[in-house]
Amino acid sequence: MYLPQIREKAIHRCNDCMFFVAIRGKAETRQGCVVHIKAYGNLEKRIPVILPVMDIIKRVGLEGLEECLQHGDPERQSCGRFRLKG
């Protein structure tokens, strides 16, 4: 027996989530999840498709940037904060 929230979590992948964005640095662009950044996770600020790396560093520092990049696998199963891109 599945709860509705568990079923959605099992179906969706990070690639379909609005918090999964391209993070553009000076030399390369990587994928990452910005759900742990307060301004984006609480939807206080609009989430762009491509986010400059300096915006992330200003908000959460290098440790926060590292956390965003750790969750950069598009085929990973979504977390509980999943929201469909729209």
C-alpha cells in the first residue's frame, strides 16, 4: 500500500523538478539542486533556468554551493520538496 506522497516521490526524477537548475561558472556549467537555498526553497525568489555561480556563493557560501552540486544527478529519485517544472 502506497501513500499518495510516496507514489509521487517514486515516480518523479530530479530532472523534472523546478529546483534542478544549470549552475553556470566561469569555465563550465553543471546541474544542481537549489532547494536548500532559503530564497529559492521557500519560493521567495523566482528560480531561473540558468543560475550564475556567484549568486549561490553570495547566498550560501562555498559549502552551500558544494551541497547544491552534490545533488546534480538528473536521474536521481526526487526528494520530498519536488515541484514539477512549469
